[in-house]
Amino acid sequence: MNKSDLIKKVSEVLNSKKKAQAAVDSIIKAITEALSSNDSVALVRFGTFKIANRKAKKGRNPQTGKEINIPAKKAPKFVPGKALKDAVK
């Protein structure tokens, strides 16, 4: 399922594709803004979106085999909730 499929599914409930697109876009925007301000978003029974801090590490250039330094960075992370895990079984 991609974003347009999700909008189509939400429009079945809202009876308006325009309102469905606005709803999906606003949810994505809210999650993005929360993560960019280093906050997490917990959706009970679904899961939690949060920021994971990755440490700096050594890596290897696959073409040359030369060792390189990979800097520390922040990355988005999703941890599924129990209900979602059970639904996927």
C-alpha cells in the first residue's frame, strides 16, 4: 500500500478524497514535526515513532576496501505495538 492507496482507504470513511488527503497529510506532518523536535509519537496499540541515536563507527568502502569513518547521526525508528504485532502473526 502506498500513500495514494491509503488516501483512497481513508476517503471511504470520510466520503471525500480531498478531506482524506488533508487528514493523511496532516498526520504525516505532525509525526515529522514531532520527530524533528526530538519528541516521540505513541499511538496506543499501533506503535511508537521515535528518534534513534546512532553512534559513530568505522566502515569500509566496498570498492576500494579502504576504512572510512561513519559519523554519528539521528535516525527515525518505529517500534510496533502489541496489537500490531499480533495482527501480523
